[in-house]
Amino acid sequence: MSGIDTAVTAAIKHIGIGTASSGKTFEFLRKKGFDESVCRDAVEELKKRKYIDDRKACEKVIAYRSGKKTESRAYMLSRFEQAGVEKSVGLDVLSSMESDSQRCYELFSSLGLDKSFDLREEYLTCAARRGFGYELSSAVFDLYISDV
């Protein structure tokens, strides 16, 4: 059995039935002591076999970061990178996501707080913690309140 075959087998055992990203699988194989070139080749083989799917890894991040946990597109890109997703795939997925205005509105809608103007700072603080700029979140808040 070649080094690549051994690495592929180790990665498949590690991945199991879950969703794995190329970056995380590469890191796993490196920690197992495989040479970088073997890791790269094994990751490419696992992509061909559909054991690794960076788009699915992005979808997993998106599903976890919805509702009250909705974050800006910039924060989502950072989350994709932390999850080991190739940057090009992360950017492609990001391009199909709704705008930051829509994402901020989703955040406000999910908070479940009384929709009164005196909670403005709470909403804006929450939005800022999730990567939305003050001007954008302020404009979205005004729209949100007017829709109530």
C-alpha cells in the first residue's frame, strides 16, 4: 500500500460519515505524520471520491450561523476559513448568500425582543458583535422598526 493509499484510508476512518473540509483533513493527515505532498494528493483523491466537500462544509457553517447567530458575510468568510474550506470555494458560496442588509434584518427578526425604539442600542450592539457595521445596522434597524 502506497503512502497516499495509507493517508486516504486514515482520512476516511477519521471522516466517517461526517462532513469534512479539505483544510481540516489536510491538517489531520499532517498531524498523523504524513508528508505534505502525500497529504495534498490524498486530499485530492478524497475530493474525487466525494469524501471531502468544501461546499457542504460551508453549508454546515451557514446552518449553524443562522437565526440569532446570523453573522455578516465577512465573518462568515472567516468562519469558512476556520473550518478549513478552500478560500475560492468560500468566496463562491459567499457570492450566492444574501446581502449583509438582509442578513442583519434576519438577525433582528430572530432576536425576539420587544420591537420598541428604546432597544435600539441592544440591537445595534448585537449586530456589531456579529460583524455588521454601525451605519448598516442602524439603517436596517430603522427599516425593521418601520415594518413592525
